Amino acid sequence: MTTNIMIVGVGGQGTLLASRILGYVFEQRGFDVKISEVHGMSQRGGSVVTYVRFGEKVYSPIVSEGEADYILAFEKLEAGRYVRFLKEGGQIVTNTGRIDPMPVITGAAEYPEDVLDKLAAKGVKIDGIDAMAVAKEAGSEKAVNTVLLGRLSKYFEIPETEWTGAIDAVVKEKFREMNKKAFRMGREA
């Protein structure tokens, strides 16, 4: 059996780092892990998607529509954009914060204020957290990714020490303590 996680966000939010931490945790547990990233206009704040798949044997790194067990959304509009990939009974863990996409910034479109409410009304399981506020409290707005990983970690029966060990292994030394603090705060929120 393969578990499929999609990480969706906006360029520069640390989706790739989050996928590396996830991959490390599951590899250390003996799973076959495949990670793949798909970029939109990530350098210009566009949508970024990363897939993390793990199981006894994983043959492809890609998650197809209706296959994601979890979607980790770094921005709530991204949760709505990629909900079609969530399998029935799957879980979205999302930042409740807002980052305006370019069409909204330029005035060509309006930001849909009630995107999470609409998803919940359709029966989608949503676990929302103001990850930006928690990240700021932890010491850096850039720690939204590890705050959300902390929240996602609650869905796996893996000790916190394995997660923080992955942060030690993957994150640059000068950012480790702040990221571990952000992870713990997300996990406990």
C-alpha cells in the first residue's frame, strides 16, 4: 500500500524543503520513497506542487487525481485548486493565511474569501491553522513549511524525535533550532 502526499503552495514557501523532510522521515522508517516536484512560475510566486509517495515499493513519483491521502497546502487557495487530487476520505492540512496570486494583484480577478468553507460544505476534511502567525511566533515567517509539517505529523504514529531528527539532517545548521521550534508549535497548535 502506498501513501500519497501532495504539498501545494506558492513559489518561495519551502515546499521542496518540506518534501525532503517528509522523505527523510519515511526513508528512515524503511519505506521506499519517491519525491517529485512540479513548478509553475515558482520564481514569480506561481503555484508549486511536490509529491511525496511512500510504501513498501513505489513505482512512480506522481500522484494522480483522486489519489492523495493528504494535501498539505501552504495557502488556502492552493487547497481549493488541488482538491480534485484528494481521494475520498483524504485529509487537507492547510494554512488559513492568504497570498494573493498575480491575477488578484493586477485586479484581473478577485480572491475567493470563502474557499475553505466551500470545501468543508462539500464534505472535505480540512485541518486549518494560521501557520504564518505561528511561524512569526517561532521566529521567522519563512517557517510556515515546518509549522505545517508539525500539524501534518499528528496524522502519523511517528515520534516527534524522528521528525526533529529529519530537520537536523535536512535543514542548514543555522536554521535548525528555529525550524524545530516551528515544527513543535505546529504540532501542538
